Amino acid sequence: MKMKLHWQILIAILLAILIGKMTGTEAAIAGVSFYDVYVFIGTIFINALKMIIVPLIVSSIIVGVSGLGKESGQGVGRMGAKTIGFYAFSSFAAILVGLLMVNLFQPGIKEGEPVGKALALHESTASMVEKVSGRGLSDVADIFIRMIPTNIVQAAAEGQMLGLIFFSILFGFFMTRIEKHFSDSLYQLAMGVYETMLKITLFVMRFAPIGVFALVAKTVASTGFSAFMPLLWFFITVVLALLVHVAVVYPLILMYFGVSPKKHFKAMLPAILTAFSTASSSATLPLTIETIEKNAGVSSRTSGFVLPLGATVNMDGTALYECVAALFLAQAYGIELSVSTQFTVVLLALLTSIGVAGVPAASLVAITIILTAIGLPVEAVGLILVTDRVLDMCRTAVNVYGDSCAAVSIARSEDEDTLVARSHRWQKTSEE
């Protein structure tokens, strides 16, 4: 029986801690230091993540947006507008929660000092300040300018993801506005690319235990165990932010639509637990649809439209995590990001979360985009891999629960008499 990926990664982390501490930076065999081997393997893994960024994000967005038109049969209609509006609002709310929590707890600061040295962040604070300093309100306007690239191929080559995301949304939308035989052909092409990129992503993630081992061993070899305390505080900050979003934001939305948050959470528990264990909203989708229809009473018309789209474009937990991770690394470098730069993080977290595939660890790809945009080194993403697997499980559970909240809320807005709404009314009547 093959061991599941999350157990492989957890074992790799434990081995990396042990072996990294034993070898340090000086131990070598046949003239080759173990530390150099860690750096070599870790670099290859990071490069593999970078390699899949453009085709994965572009194909995912095109399939999601164009699929909206195909599912509705009449383009982006009333339900499409409601779905997009709900997902945009909930993702934005999640990012704001993450922004609040990371600024409140400041996990990248310990006793008034950045934790960069403990995390072996080699680039000096002075060079980092030079990269991000001078970014003012004019950069907000520059964000929107970069959203419209003059050359799509050049934007892809240079990793200008804002422009690619904007183009992909436009392309997917207008695919639903051309003749059906052309639209179907383009959709099949985009879906083929998307499915292929999912396979490649899963292939890359097979080597995640090796990559994680190298990155963690490299950190432990150079810094010892001091690197893990700052990451523990980062872990706690993310988990608390996710809990606030689930316990405050979602219940308020559900109650607005007349749905009992307690009843709905209980109804969706099988899908939530499956999402937590698999760390894949795509893999959980069949169970999510079955659970929302049988346990929550949402019609197949609504669930079949809202949930598949949500598995692609609604990533509340991921968007929240991206925001916290990027700002944590900025704090660790000793960089105080301006309001406009934090706005850049919020905007990019919202846009990139749309295109993150529903597979384990795909959000690492999106984080590299944010780090590049605010002037931080992409290699820093390797540091948060220590806690990524467990956090991936947590945020995927939030993503799937958010999809279910969207489905039941939109069903109520369409005057569907869902089971959770009926039980909520019965409970209120009994109390009266």
C-alpha cells in the first residue's frame, strides 16, 4: 500500500531536521558537502514550481470563466453573476481577515527584531529595503497599467501574471460570445491544457517530500532549530485567521440568507473532513456535490453549476494564506510595507487565488507571484514549506466549506427551500 503524500512529507521534515542538524554546513563526502546537495535539490524543486506557473494559472482561469457560460447555457447570466459576486466578496473578506491578523500578531517580528536571521534569509535587509522603498500611491495606478500587457508572450516570459490573469479572464468570457462550434473547440483545448497541467502539478508534487527534505535540511544545517519557532508563530497566525473567517464571516453570510450556520456546518462535515485529509478541493468535489444535495437539500441545478466553478475559482483559505505568507516573509526581512504595497498583496492574492488549481500545494505557485510583485526573493517561499502541508489541509477545508456556503446561499436567493433553511425555520418556530 502506497504511503499518502502528507505522511511522506511529514517523514521528510522529521528526517530533514535530524540529518540537517547532524551534517551542518561543513560535513562532506567525496569532496561534496551535504549542504551544497541540499541547495541543489531545493533549487530544482523551486524551479519546477516556477515552471508550471503560467500554463497552470492561464488554463485554469480560462476553463473556469468559459465554463461558467457553458454550464448556464446562456452565458454569464443571473446565477453566474451571483456566483462570481459571492466568490469575489468572500475571498476579499478572507484576505482582509488575513491582513488584519498578520499585522496584529506580526509573526515575522520577535522581540522587536525581524526573524530573518533565524530563518536563514541571506539577502540583507538593506537590499530588501531598496527594492520595496519608494513604493507609493502611484504604484496603485501602475498595478492597473500592468493588468493590460502590450505583448502576451512577453508577459508570460517575464512572469507578469497580472496581465496574464486579466487576459485570461477576458479570453474565457468572450469564448462564450462566439459561435458554438468555435467556442467548443477552444474550450476543449483549454480543458486539455488545464488537465495536462494538473497532471504535471501532481507529478511535481510527487517529489515534494524530496524538495521539502532538501529545503528544511538546508535551513536546519545553517541555523539549527531556531528557525522553527518563528514558523510556529506563523502557523498559529494562519490557523487563527482561518478560524475567524469560518466562525465569523461565513455564519454572518449564511444567516443573512436565512440558513443556520450550525446546521449547515454539520451537514457539510463529511466533505470538510475529506477536503482536510486530501488537501484537494478538486478531489473532494464529487463528495461536496453529493453532500450539498443530500444533506443540505440544494438542487442539482444549483450545486452542479456553483460547486464546479467554486473548485476552480473560489479559494478563500488559499487567498488568506497567500496574504499572511507574503506579509510574514516581508516582516522577516525587516520590511515595513506601505499601504499601497499591502494593497498590491491584497489584489494579487484575490486574483491569483482565482487561478490556483484545486490540488495540494498549488498555492505555493501563487505566493511566488506575490513575492515577485512586491520585490521579495522567490526562494523565500521554500521556508514556509515546513508548515505548508498541514496548513494546506486546513485552507482546503475552508475552501470547500466556502463553496458549500456559496451553493446554499445562492440556492436561497433563487427561492430554493433547502433543508438547512427549513430546519432553521423549524427551530426558530419551536423556540417561539
